[in-house]
Amino acid sequence: MKRSELVKTLELVEPALADDNLIAVYTCFMFKQKSISAYNDKLAIIAKGGLPTPEPFATAGKPLLGLLQNSHAEEVDFEATKECLVVKTGKSTFRLPYMKQDEFLFEEPKEKWASTLTLNESILKGVEICLTTASTDLSKPAFLGVCFKFDKNGLTMFSTDGDAITRYTSKTNVKGDESFTVPNGFCEALLKICRETDTNQGTLQLNTNWALATLNNGFRLYGRMILNDKPVNHQQVIDETLNYEQPFVDLPLGLRDALARARVVADIESAKTVMQVDGTKLKLITDTHMGTVRDELRIKNQKDIAAVVHASLVQRSLEVCDQISIRDNCTAYKLEDKVLQVVANVGA
């Protein structure tokens, strides 16, 4: 088969390989006649294709992928002998250990799905934006993943890392009164496959055990759901934080550049930046042992107030939003009625 095509497929399946070898098959690509897959007990990725082999087999994923990536041959051939897996690419021959199908540990779960969404660019964009504030701290399970919340209005996605919270509203006909927390790894793998295969069509099915994405290009992804006895009420946190009126206004001209200058000295020691509204002036002051950076911009319709922020977190929100509201306990950002991000002030 074509080596380059196989490499592309393996690179998309690779996120489902385990990082350690405590369970050997979790580090392997599993080859069948019509599919190539990997499973690490949290994430499974299945790609259509497979190999014209009489018996399924599995072999260590990272060594195989590395060897194929460092070959320039057009074709690659596999042969499973009694002793080893023989891989031939051009004039190179690799001999790798392999496992038989009776050692595979993943079978596609037969589930009843509580919610089924039609994937589109809007939902994928919401997942991408929510990942910017989804925690990766395993000691705080309540903050992990992207929350899909269904209510009478349809679908709202939330995420938080403790410092910031995101709400993304998507127009969908799926309604209900349930919420599911989808793990980061599943979301990241889904976005990677969609981007690199130029696909945004398929379905996303959810229940309390699994998330399943079935894409029109033949990929299937299973993610084991995050179970959380004390889930965050994201909307309540937003309501309690935005507890008084302060209008949203267009981003001041030059704010992105001013934050970039602030970060030159702030990022070295995670220093704070003061955003001070004085009439129609917005002053940004970052004072560190490396020096002081001051900028003055024009802003309208904000009450006189001072917010103490991390410039990096503000700049992150400016990548997806075009309006700002400056408060004494947080700064908030919007993109129309679709995206809301709230970032806690330092010490708030």
C-alpha cells in the first residue's frame, strides 16, 4: 500500500495510543482488513482502510510510525510470520513484535444514546473555543473537559479552568434537560481529524458513558465520559460573577498590541497588569523588576474602575471575542450572542 497514505492515517489515529506501556496493547495500532485503530482506555480512534491481511494484528504504534515517517519509499508491505511482523519499505526491512486479535482489549460499545447532534462548523468551532479554557489539571475533575448542556433553548457548551469560564451558544434542534462532560483528548482528536481531512460533517452521540463521533470520511472516535459527582453550574458562576451592569463595548484600538508589550515583561514572572478606566482613557500599567510598561488607549461607555489582570489571559480572550467589559472582579468578553468568556481578576 502507499506509505504516505498510511502515515497520514496513523498520525490521525496516534492520539489514542497510550503514553506508557503498562498495558502493551494500549500502545499499539490494531490492523484489520477494513480498519486501523488504537485505544488507550480513555480514547479510541478507528479509521477505515486496514490492510489486506488474513488475520488481524497489533504492533507498537510509535516505533512503527517513526520508521515509516523516516522512509522515502512509495510502497510499504506487511507480513505477519510466526516470529515477527516483517515491514518492507523500499530497500529497508523492519522486524517488529506483534500481537494477535485475541489480545485486543477494545470492542466498540453497543450503547443507547441520550443525545445525537449533527456535526457542523458551528459546533466544531464551539468545541475549539471551549478548549481554550478547559482545565488539564487532573486534581480538579470538575474543571476537566467541555460540557454539553441541553435545555429548552437547545445546546450550550461550557468550560472552565478556574481562572476563566467560556459559554458558547449553538443553534440546534436537539433539546432536553441533560448535560455531558466530554474529555479534552476526545475533543482535541476530533478537531485534528476534521482539520487535517477537511471534514466538518458527521454526528456526535452522547450518553453518561461515552461520546461517539462518526465522521463522513469514515473515522469513528469514542471518548470515555468524565464522571463528576459535583459538576460545576457554569451558568450560575457566570451570573454570580457578572453581578452588576457594566456594558460591553468594542475593543479599544491598539489593545492587542498594548497587551503584547505588557507581556514582554509580565510573562517572565507572571506579573499583573492594571487596566484602569478614567473617563474615556484606558491605562495599562505593568510594573516589574525588569521595568515598567505603560500604555494609554481610548475607551467609551465604561465606568471608572480598575481591573488587575494577567495580560496573557486577556490576550487569549481577544483571539475569539470583539467586545470587552471591565469590572472590579473580572473582565468579560463577547462575540455577538454566541461567545462569552469571563476571566477572573488577579486576587478577585
